[in-house]
Amino acid sequence: MFTIKKFDELTLDEFYEIAKSRYEVFACEQHIFEVNDFDDDDRVSYHVFMKSDNRVCAYLRIIPQEFSHYKYTALGRVLVLKDFRRKGLAEKMVNASVKFINDELGEKHASLSAQSYIAGLYKKCGFNAVSDEYLEAGIPHIEMEI
């Protein structure tokens, strides 16, 4: 269901579709412009995605612990395109990513910075809040760990 690839394993078309989906959600929908979406973390990350009709409809990246800005390996840039929401894809993708972190990376923990309104999703996946609410890119967030 979900493809997981290192940056250098992505095809040009896959990265283009990932970039398009990230722009659609984070820039067009959420109006996040003060943070550069294309940071160097992409180069060291695992990219988890699902395609439908050649579009990346669900995506997140896994930043290994040695490159993470958090205590543990981090999940970030989590998105599901509008037409694919409310179908359980985000929960399945987060769970698949945690399984990958456990099984393939051999780690028991993960971190993320959740937009506060969606923290319940991550709680269902086993994450717990470890910070007070804070603003990131002008949007309320909370740091969570599993």
C-alpha cells in the first residue's frame, strides 16, 4: 500500500509528485510560506507515500535519529490530499512508518511535531504529548513521542 524509499531511490517523477502534493497542502491550503519546505532533511530521509492515478495522495518523511531535530527519529511533512482524507490513510501511513522505524531501523521510539488540531490522530497511533503547545509557522503545534 505504501512505498518507502530513500531520497536517492526516488525517481524524478516520484519526487516531482511529492513536491506537488507538499506544495498543494502546505502552501496552497495552509499558507505556510515562512518555512522553506525544501530543506536538506529530504536528502537524508526515507519518503513514505501512496499514489493514486500517478498522484502522491498521502506522504510523510522519516528523518533518521542522527539527523533529527528531535530526541528520536522524526516523522514530518505528513499530508493527505483533500480528496483522500477521512479514509484512514493518515493513520495507516503513520502506523506503517512506525513499524518501519521499529523493524527496519531497529528503533523503539519516534518523535514528531503535530499540528494541534490533529494530535488525536497521532495519539491513536501511540504517540503522547511531551510539550506544551507552541507556534510553528504560525500554526499551533505540540511535540509528541512514541
